[in-house]
Amino acid sequence: MPDQPSQPTDQQHEPHRISADPVADPVNENPLYDELTVTDGQVKGKRSFRELIVAGLGFGVFLAVMTIGINAIGLDRIQAFIEQAGPLAPLAYIALKAATYIFAPLTSGPIQVVAGAIFGNVWLGVLYTLIGEVLGGSISFWIARRFGRPVVQRFVGKEGMKQVEEFYQTRMGGWRSLAIARIVLFSVWDFLSYAAGLAPVKFSSYFLVSVILGFFPTLFFVGLGTTVVEDSSSLVLIYGLVALMIVLPIVFRKPLEKLLGSGQ
């Protein structure tokens, strides 16, 4: 009697399924597993993408609060207060801006956005603001570099220190990572400055990134604030730009995640 052909077993037909857990999978050496593994860069890119969206939404809220605040206080009162300082007004403004970077929980956002209006010139507002930011950020950098974490925590508080540590772990991979953070996370450059001081980042690299790439968000905010103060009807256009800032990252999500995740 001829031998019957052997029937294929279920094991022969069933493809191997790779477990999401490398410990649970007995053959995690399979090259397919590597393709399914999410890299650190992808995780960082997704985290940065979320931060970008949150920053856009936060900026919209901030702009609304700023407009209400300026209208409530009155630009004339703010200008009168600055004029009382006379020739020392620019120095007082720069010192205030620097202090908000050293004592990170403080904020000078509402003053920064009207800097052009109160000094009567957008470019003067940008200059004084940028000097204050670079001065305060540099002091923060050297506080961290010379005295370490215990002293940094005294300036930023416990909650602020958590953010500094997070940036130290995720944003200090090199000058490129720092440069991306300067543009995308400009609102928390005070915390990033402390993190850079703790990390093996050259001060020359930090300083150049702080000045060159800090110019653009500073110009944007000071110019934006001046426009709002001088012409309230421009708010429609500005809110449209804010909406665009939120929509564009969603449309170009994958390229942005790749860029932000590779900032090492």
C-alpha cells in the first residue's frame, strides 16, 4: 500500500508572530523584530511633535490674555511707568528680563510683547529683549556649570528642577538638538539654559545658538505685540497665523517627527 502524503500540520502553516515584548518572544533575534522596534529618535520626535502642538495652543491662549491685559491696564500707563525711569529705562527692562530667566518661575511675557510699543521702536524692543534673554540665560548656564543641581534647584524650585532634568535627558544631545529646542521650545529657554549648563555643552555653542536663533522668536513676539497694540483689527490676521502654526505641524507630522527626533 503506497504511503499517504503527509498532511501539513497547523504548525507548518501558521506564520510566526513576533511578540511586542522581546522577553516574551523566544526568537526576538528575527530581523523583522528590529523593523517593528520603535527607536529613541521616533519617541523623541513624537514627544517634540506634541510639544509643538501644545506650544501653538498655548500661544493662542497667551495672545488672548495679553490683549485683554493690555487693554485693561492701558498702554499709556505702561509707557508712563517706563518713561519715569528716564535714561535707565532700557537697563531696568534688560535687568527685569534677565531676572525672569534666572528665577525661572517668573515670566516677563506680557512686558516683552509690548516692548516695541513702550520704547517707541520695534527694533529697540527686540534689542533690549534679546540682550536680557542672552544675559539671563548665560547667568543661568554658569550657575548650573559652576554650582550644580543643588543651587539650580534653589533658583527654579522643585517642580522647575524636574523640567530641567527632563531637558537634560532629552534635549542635550549636541548643538543641533539645542538649536531645535531654541526655536521650538523658546518659551522655556530659561529651563533649557540651566540644563545646558549641567550638560557637556560648550558655552560658545550655547551662546551662539542663544543669540542667533533667539533673534527670530524675539522679533516675532515683539513685532506681534506692537502690531496688536497699534491696530487691534490685526488680531484676525494674527489668530489666523496661530491657527496655521497649529495646522501645519499636523499636516507635516511625519517629516517634523523625523527632524525633531534626529536632533542629536
